[in-house]
Amino acid sequence: FSFITDETASFALKFLFSAFAIVFHRDDILRPWVNLDVVKILWKALLRSSDMSKVKQSLVKYKITRIEDMADIMSLMGILDRKYLRTKNQSKQEIYLRIHHDLMWDFGLFFSSRISMNGGELIKCDQHGIACCDICFADSRDMILVRNTKKWNILIVKQFKSIVGSETNVNLEAYRVNWYPLHIINSGSHYEASAILKCEDFLNSKIQENGIESCVRSMLSFVQSYEKSLNCNPFSDESPMISVIYFIHRYLSNLNASLEGNTIFIKEAAQSLVFLGIELQKFAIWSKSLDLFIEALYLLRSINYDDNHPITAHVLRRIDSCVLRNVVMVARNSPNKLRLKHVGPNISQGHKHLSLELSSHPGFGIVRCEGTRNLTIPGKNISYDFIFLAVGLKDSAIIVNYDGQSIQNESCGRLFYSTLASSGEGVPVIMRSQIQIGSDSQNNEEIKNAINIIHGASLFSIDPDGFIYPTTDPHLCLGIYPHPSVYLVDCESPNRAIFKFTSDLLDSKRVPAKDKCKQFENEVQAHNYEDFDGVKLELSSHPGMGLMAFSDMLDTPLVPGYKYTGLAMGSLENTLSVKLNEKNQIELIGKYKGIYLCSGVLDQKPKLGRFVILSNIPNPSTTQLL
């Protein structure tokens, strides 16, 4: 900025440039191209503000009177790049500006975190009488940056609102669709930001201006900024990202019906669905992300993109990434054991911020499954929330803290735990919350014993080779079940499991019970019962596959008499045989006689994403045939 010899004019240009750097910054793009008309809105707002009431006269003396002059000088100085571009809705080429280099953006950040003004005067420190004092203001830089960022965003929003509807040559639409939501967010207007992000008219205008793919990318960037402004956990179930993704998906689904024959738009819509699905995976919403990937695949095939096309191949890999394998206990010599990638020789002393990325499965890591469940131990008045674990893409790998005795999720504080304190191969490993105890059970010896059992099942160790094992059962370690788990999806989901022999299963309900056979004179009916070996749970939706059990039935010391195991999709030779009982419940026969299909552990109610299990105790969540 020494190009400008007048010190005050040089300061004014530094001020304008730094505001440009901060206000026109997106989390996904450090140095975006900005329409000159949009820059005019910001710089006019700043020049009319009290902060520049005194220094702007220096620009007039230097014969810098127009916004275009300021942009020209910064381009000559080499701190701004310039290009001419005509977008879809523009009849002529317009000027776009961008910060020339990352180091220059860093300067803008540096300057913005040191400039503190009041009524056009720089605020000076009391000790040295110096503005921007690196000694006195060293601890205030973040606060100054936050204050300036909010102030400048408020100014540009007010300036925009003041000229909307007036006769002006400024391209307001370029600002409204590309920057207005971000500036509303950064100005602290959260209610208005939420309304814009779910406004169909705004989304339609943005697609018209930017195209489908670019629109979706920037919308996700807006929501990430919104999350940061709310100080919420970016991957929590309360994140606004989830509802915005569902909103965009509904819009795209309606739009796709009108895109028939438009190859370019269909391709962009498919890629946008992939972006949305990838974002949902970060929240462990695997079932919905799979639906989005399948929908994207259908769109690509509608425009004759075969499986070898790079975009289609990418979608197919994403579909494969949704096929979760549950984390379970396996023998130490199992080929399915899991090994962590980022483990050192001193791991026994503990490790903070440890990523559960796997070296045994390159590109994958231990991830959380969809949804949080609550479990109350029957008769003991104690409960906890829990989340199942699985192996998924490393981008979603859990970050944990390990203290040498337990493994704790860094973001939510949940502990690794053997399901229902069970022991043995095939036991699912989950993350549980702190134990909640009823007020009338604090001093109960039975409750204290149950809590000790739960604490014992929460002790895990990590050895220097990267294997995680239950401290009380060192002959076991964490591994994966080799077949994909079965969980609840939407009734209209393209990934729903459909039984091949549904009519036979319905007929099985009419097979009489053995002790009632004598009541029937028809000997054929009695013969049918004796020969009835159940209906195979073979799937027509997934040819050559059927439903099978994770393992033999597992016991739990917490609920004597309760037995359970998981349900998976596997080969036909291991497919379970069932019948439909009088209560319309799917009941197993043969080896697993007296076992039911249930949509959750104990008394859990059905919920999207909840795993289907096998249990000997039918309850309100027992799966029924629809």
C-alpha cells in the first residue's frame, strides 16, 4: 500500500481491502470472485459509516472518488485480480474481483483483527497511546476481529435493504443469491437466516443464477457458517444442516420430474444428490444418504451413463460406503478384526484426540450408526442412551480420548461398552452415555451390582499394535460382522427389503397349532403342520440373499433370561425360517424356535435407522408383517 504516498489515504484503502477480505470469505472458498456491483454495496456502506467519516476525505484529495477508482488502484497494486464474466442471467459482461494471493488475504485478516475504531478515530491503548498496539491489544485480537466482522456484515445488509426496490444500476440479484444469506448469518440475524435457507423462492433463484450443482455447494457452505454462528456441534442431531438437506432434496425431487431429456441439468441434479448424501453421512444418517445415492444412480442411468462412467463409478462407491458392518467382539485370530491406524508405542499411557481410522481397512474407520437409543434395564430403574458402532468411510471416523482404561467419544462423552454387558464373540460394541439412576434406587444393593457390571463392561484397552479389546476378555478384540446389518428404512425407500415368499408367510399363519390339530377332521391340515418347516426369509429385492442371525443367542447378566442377537443379510444357505403367529409377529422356527424379529433391544419403539434384532422376548417393538 506504499503505492499511495498519503498515509491517511493508504490507511483508507487498507481498511476497505480488509473489509473486502473478511466480508467476502466463505468457508469453502478462501478467495472467491465477487461481482463489482456487490463490492460497491459494501464499500459505499463503509464510506458512509462513522468509522470512515474522517479518513474518506483523504481519498477525495487523492482524486479517488469512485468505487471503480478504488478497485482500479488495488488491481494496479496487484492485490486484487480482475476478470470479465457474463453469467446465465446477465446480458453483458460484468467485472469480477478476487484477492490475488492467500498471503494478501492473510494481511486482510491481520489488519481486521487490529483495527478498532470509534467515531472515525482509531482507539489507542492507554499505556503507550498507540493504535493497533501489539503489546496491549495482543489478547484482544480475536474479539476485535469478531466485532469488526459483525459490524461490517450489518452495514452491508443495511445498505442492501436500503436500495432494494430503488432505481439503481447495481446488480442486486448477484448479491441476493450469492452473499445475502451469509451476511445475514454473520450479522447475527439467525431467525431470518433460517427462513432464507428454507425458502423455495430463494433456492429457485439461486439455481437460476448459479446452476444446480454450484447452488447446492454454496447452500451447504451457508449452513456450515450458520452452525458456527450458533456455536452448535457441527455433527450433532440438532444441527440445522439436516433439515436444510431434507428441504433441498425435496426441491430437487420435484424438479427432477421436469428435467426429462435435459442431460446437463440431470447430471448436475445427480451430483447434487451425492453432495447431500455425503453431508448426511457426517451425521451418521446412513439410511437416508443411501436413498440419495440410489436416486442419483437412477438419474445417471436415465441419461445413459453406464457403470464405467467416472461419475457413476463414484456414486457406486458411495452406495457401497453405506453398507455398514457392525462392530462386534471377535476372536484374536479372526480375519475380521479391526486395527487402528494412528497408534504409537506409548498408547497404554493414554491418547487425546485419537482418530479411529483403520489400517486394517484402508480408507475406513469406526463410525457411529444412525440415531440415539435409550435403554431402561427392566426392574432396576437405571437407564442410559447408546449408539451402535460400525465401519464406514474414514471421513466419518469417530475422534476419541483414551485414558488407558476406557474409550470416550470426544464430542459427546459416550463410552465404549459391550451391549447389555454381554461377553463373547458376536456381542455388538456400542457407545453409552452416563448411567441415569432413579431417585428411589440410589442405595439399592441390586442396583449397585448392576452398575458395577455396566462399568466393568465399559473397560477397554488399546495395545501398541492398534487392536482394541475388552479388558476383562483379552482373548477377544473389536472386529466386524462380515455381513451387512438390517435396519429400518422408510416404507418408500428404494433400499427396503422385500420378502420373496410373502404369500407363503401369510399362509403360515393359518397352519394350526399342534395341540389343535385333533380338532380338525381334515387330515391334510394335520399333515401340513407336521411337515411345516417354515418360510425362508429369502429376499426378492436382493436376489440370492436372505436374512440370517449374527451369532448364537447371547445372554446378558443385566436381564436374566433375556437372549438376543443381531440380524444381517447373507447367503441363502444360512437364511432363517419363520412363521407368522396369531399376533401377526414373525417368529423363528428350527434352531431359533421361540425367537422373534424385533426392531430394537427390549422395549424400544420402531424408529428410522434402528437395527432389527432377534430376541426371545416379544414386546411392542416386535416386527410385524405389513
